[in-house]
Amino acid sequence: MPSAAVFARSFGAATAVSVAGALLLVTAGGRFGLLLSALYGFLVGLAARKAVGGRVHNLLGVSAAAGLVVGLEAIVLVLGSNPLGPSVLVTAAIAGGIAYVRAAGIW
């Protein structure tokens, strides 16, 4: 099981990339929603995995998915939108699932 420092590094990288990606998703204005959500999750999972030196573990996948949801919801709240809106929840579900799979080493 990875140490707490490894979890913190994974979560921090996922949150940072998630905030940047959420700003780009907002700029896209909802076009290509499912495809961009999948790409968003892939990049967040990749960043979380690279931040811990390529290590894989199920809990690292969970920390990547949690970082994605925190970053996405933070941007949605800052911009004054509804964080529980259907489009936000679908984006979080798709992207979070792919981030988990990527960071956990399943894919």
C-alpha cells in the first residue's frame, strides 16, 4: 500500500490538472461533451500516475478520481453554475471513471 505522501502527490496532481481541464471544458461550451469528458479523465489519470512515478494501485485511482471531482466542482462553483446539474454530473462520472482506470493501472 502506498504511503500518505504518494496519495497526496497523486491527489494534488489530479486536482491541478483537473482545474486546468475544467477551464478548458467551460471554454468549449458543451460541444463534444462525451468525447471531451473521456479525454479529460484520461489526462487527469495520466497526470496522477506520472506524478507518483508510474506506480499503480487501486487507491491511487480513487485519489485521481477524487481530485478530478474536486477540481471540476471547484471551477463550476467559482463560475457560479449548479454543481449538481446533469451535465456536470455526467462529465464527472465519465471523466472520473476513466481517471480511475488510468491511474489504477487497469488501462
